[in-house]
Amino acid sequence: MTVSPGRRRTAAFALFFLPGLAMASWVTRTPDVRDLLAASTGRMGLVLFGLSVGSMLGILCSGPLVARWGARPLIAAGTLATATGSGVIGLGAAAGADAVVALGLGLIGLGMGGGEVALNIEGAEVERLLGRSTLPAMHGFYSLGTVVGAVGGMILTAISFPVLWHLAVVTAVVLAVLVPTIRYVPARVGRRTGSGSGTHAQASARPAVWKEPRLLLIGGIILALAMAEGTANDWLPLVMVDGHGFDPALGSAVYAVFAASMTVGRFAGGRFVDRYGRAAALRASAIIGAVGIALVILVDNQAVAAAAAVLWGIGASLGFPVALSAAGDSGDNPAARVSLAATLGYVAFLVGPPSLGQLGEHFGLRNALFLVLILVVAASFATPAARTPHPVKIRPLCQVKRAD
């Protein structure tokens, strides 16, 4: 069936919302899960490594699988894995089993790593068809999902609702939305077509993008700002609890504030990007995010820490979607470029949780955030790479130029 760009955009909004809901639901219960496991900061970092491993497996497999089968099967499989992972985390927490929680996180990482690369390819395609900046709003729905998940998690944490039943409900909700929505993603988006020399030309095009300094700089921006976002997703409640003395419910509330700030930044950011350009938007994001992270590290005051979460959220909000748009418009074969840039960005999910956990074990979680701060400051100097040198012709990602 033929699906209009507007309907595809609405479906993308819903599909971006689901992983945000699942991720925030888990994150807000991190202190409870840590307590159920009786895990130290270092052990918790190792448990979170399951999320990192799953994310990298997902993103490393997603590019070839999207090229072979198209984005839709990967989005469906990824969302299903994310839903299943939420339930497995609940089971592992209830049983006090580190390995089971790590497995559940691995499933969430696998689903988000693979499914979101495919979903970003679909989102970039819809953005091209509509002819305006829409990826920030799509990622805004991811952030909206985190707000809903965080508020729900905060309330359920406050009333000591069991982690198992909380995450089981999240699993059911994700599946209930996925089933009727996935059919609005066209089957061939991102899929390579062609035969003979045409196929060879497309196969050889992907390695070539790894050699482009501009695209690698854009990938570095994504890595840094994704690290800022992912660090908050993994550690912000614990930073507030262990580093600033909040109780678990208020620590979850600060994360909800962060998620709300991300949402506002992404919904409002599209107009800023259209007016001032991608480079200016990314530079502003990096500077604002750096200020927020620095305040969390350096100022020993709960009110300042909560306010800094707002700056942190706004600063991290546009990095991933705007830099992905820049990557897709940086040359030919936009699907491969989006896949590559997203892969570089998701490296943050591999190195972030265990690195910060080990640093936090030795120096405290607040001091561990200096690593993130340095990366974000460095990204601010790379933002000129995101400039669009000339108007970009709208071109569907499923179109492939055949060789003569």
C-alpha cells in the first residue's frame, strides 16, 4: 500500500515514543534495581555493560540487515526486543540476579541499537519528502516517551510499586502500540536494489563513507552529545542520589525534569535549525549542555543540580537528530551515511556506562562526569562540519541509482 509522508511521520512519532517509554521506565527504577541486586557502583556499571553490548551488536548488524531487508523488519524486531527486555529486567530484579538484569538490558540495547538506526533511516527519508526539519520532532517523541516513563516511574517508586509489575506493564503497552503502527512504514525504505555492476557499485559505496573527514567529524559530534544523553539516561538518578543527597523518588524526579527539557528542546529545535542552520544549533546545544554538566559536577547544591539538569537536557536534545540530518545530506548514499553516523554515535552506549561506573567507583560519580564534559566541549569545536554547503535535493532513501 502507498503511505503518505504525513501518515509515515505520524507512525514514526509513535515508534520513536516507544523506546523512550521503555528506557525511562527502567532508568527511574535504577536505584530500586541496584538495591534489589545489592550491587556496588562498580558492579552496577558491569550490569549496565549488557546495555552497551546489546546496543553495539544491534547497530553493527543493522546497516547490512536494513540494506538486505529494509527498515521495517528491523524496526519491528527492535521494538519487540526492547519490550521483551523490559520484562526480563523486572524478572532479574525480582530474583536478585545480576546476569538476568544484564540480559534484559542487552535485549533493550539490541532492540534500540538496531531498531533506532533503521527508524532514523525512515525518519531521514520522511524529512526529505516533507522538505523541512522533522527529525528533531521525531526524537522529541522519544523524549516525550521518556517524560511519560519517568513520571510514571517516579510515582511508582514513591509508592514502592514492585519493579517486576511496573516493567511488565511497560512491555504490554509497547507491544499494543507496535502491532497496529508498523504497517505504515513502507517495506522497501533503506533497502538496496539493483543487480550486476549496480549492486557492486552500491556495495563499494559504503566503505568509502568511512574515509570522509567531514562525515567522521559529524559522527564525533553525535558520539559526544549521545554520550551526554546516554549518561543521563544511565546515571542521572544515581548521580542525584549518591552525589547530591536526593532520596530515590526525588532523584527520579530530577531525571523527569531532564527528560522534559529534552522534549521541549527537540520540539522547539526544528524552527531554530531551519532559521539558523545545523551548525549553529549544534554549537548552541554543546555549549548549553556543557554548562549544565559542569554545574552538576562543580556546585554542591541540590537546587542548582536540579536546575542544571534542565540545561543538560536542552543541550543534549538536538545533537543526535540534527547531526544525523547533516550526515544524511553530506553526500551520496544517504542511508549508508545515516547508518555510519548513528553507529559512531552509539559507541557512546558501549564505552559510557562501564567507563563511568569504574571512574565513579574510584573518584565518585560527579567527578566521573568530567569525561562527558570534555567530550561535549570538544564537540562544540567540530560543529562547522554540519554546515550544508548547498541546497539539498529531496531524494527518497529507497531510490538507488543503477550503474549503466
